[in-house]
Amino acid sequence: MSARDVGLPAVARSGDLPDRVTIWEVGARDGLQNESTTVPVGVKLEFLDRLAAAGLTTVEATSFVHPKWVPQLADAEQVLAGLTRAPGVRYPVLVPNERGLDRALAAGVRDIAVFGSATETFAKRNLNRTVESQYEMFEPVVARARAEGLDVRAYVSMCFGDPWEGPVAPEQVAEVSARLMAMGCSQLSLGDTIGVATPGLVEAVLDAVVAAGTPVGAVAVHFHDTYGQALSNTLAALRRGVTTVDSSAGGLGGCPYAESATGNLATEDLVWMLDGLGVDTGVDLGALVATSAWMAERLGRPSPSRVVRALAG
């Protein structure tokens, strides 16, 4: 299936939007880590190949989190060893600590991401750390990675609300973000881990992060669609100058440490909206829909993406 085989939205620009958006595809990592069973390596490799062939230029491949905590990604070395790296495509991996960095370097990885928390409770549950002590874990990882010429992204989770602590102050997110960027990270991804954000809060958090010294061009957004707000929140972020958006093919994913976190923003839904707004992504929507429909068959359930259901149903 290609773009010309599917219905495409009429194009109408709206407001002050970027001409191009980079999609940071997380389906093969953030998506598959939440599956109840492990997807075979061969299926993961074909998934990665299909995502790159659809035009996605940043495809997060896997995670070097300890297999005890995320057994679905215990095959990280096998996946990276079998991966055919498409020209012009980056394949970042999640690296939680120095042991994970050792594994990433041995696998020839060139792009990594660390995963911090804006709240104390989630830092404890996800990292077994306090917010303050998480920096002690990340500092040597970032320093070593940059010395090796790697690019380092920083995820910040629970930026808009926490299931244990409730609303999160934008200034709290800004402080954590500034600390992570000061270590030498090149990009910051602000996560709505449980999907409670609304557009006004997105604007407030972005404004606080930028006011604390992080350029908006270095900020990405990562929305979950728990309350159906992911697309409206994305549009609010784009109007504030964000040009990188995280999403997951077919809407796969959640968070194994936050039970109320449902699926990520579906990449197809994002591309449909951006196509309609005349914002370039370089993604072939038809090829992407076919990929997610294929993966849904392997997982044995329908894709939660509205666009996949509409175009592949």
C-alpha cells in the first residue's frame, strides 16, 4: 500500500506552524516493551525495516534496560546485530546507566537516550532513585557517550501529571530539564506519561522549560492518548515552536511502571493531521498504515490507531 492507494486529507494551513516536523518513532521500543509476550526478533527486525522504508528517519530500536525489568527487550543485542541500517536513518536506543552504555557501545550504537523523571515517586518506582540522585546516574553516562561521539537525548517523564502526586508544576519540569541539558544532552523529550495534559498546560510547561534556558528547537514532545488529547496537545506544541514529535506506529505502547499509561500517540494519526496542515514529514502514510496493520496481525489484535482502522479496515 502506498500513499496514492489511500485517501489523503485536503491540505489547509492553520496558524503559525513549522514547515517540517521530525517524527521520532518509538514503536519498536516504547511500543513493544509493553507487550505481555515477547515479539520474535525476526518480527522486530522486519518492523524496523518497514518503518524506515516508510520514510521515518529516526526509529528507536530497543532498550538496554536490564532484562529483569523489561523482559520484552532482553533481545537488544540480537536485534541490533541483525538490523540492516537504512541510509540516513538513526536508530537510537534507551540506555539507563553505565552498564547499559557499555552494551550500547559494544553493539555499535551511535545515538542513545537516558530516561529521567520530573517527580519523586516515579523516579523511585522507575529508577529506584530520587529526582536529585538520578543526575548522579546519568552524568557519567552522558559524559562518556559524548566523549565517544554519541548523540544523547534526555527523556523526562511525568511532565504534566503523576498518578501518585497529581499535577506537576511547570517550574519543576523546567528545573529537571535544565539539569539534564546542562550535562550535554542535545535534545529533551517532554513526556505526558499518563496522558493527562491539555493544550494550555502544554503551553505553560513549554514556556517554563524555554524560560529556564532550553531552546525550543531542542525540545520534543511525547504524548500518550489516554484522554484523547494527544493530537490537540501536539498542535499546541507545534504552535509554540516544537519541531520534533514522538509517536508510535499503530499507537502501540504504554509504560510498565505506570499502569494508567495507555498507548502512545499513533504515528499514522499524527501524519494524517500534519499532511492535512501541509507540514512535511517525509513519511509515506500508505506504507506506514500497511506496516501497522501487518504488526497488528502479528500481535493478534486490531490497531488502536484511528487512521489505521479507517484506511486498512
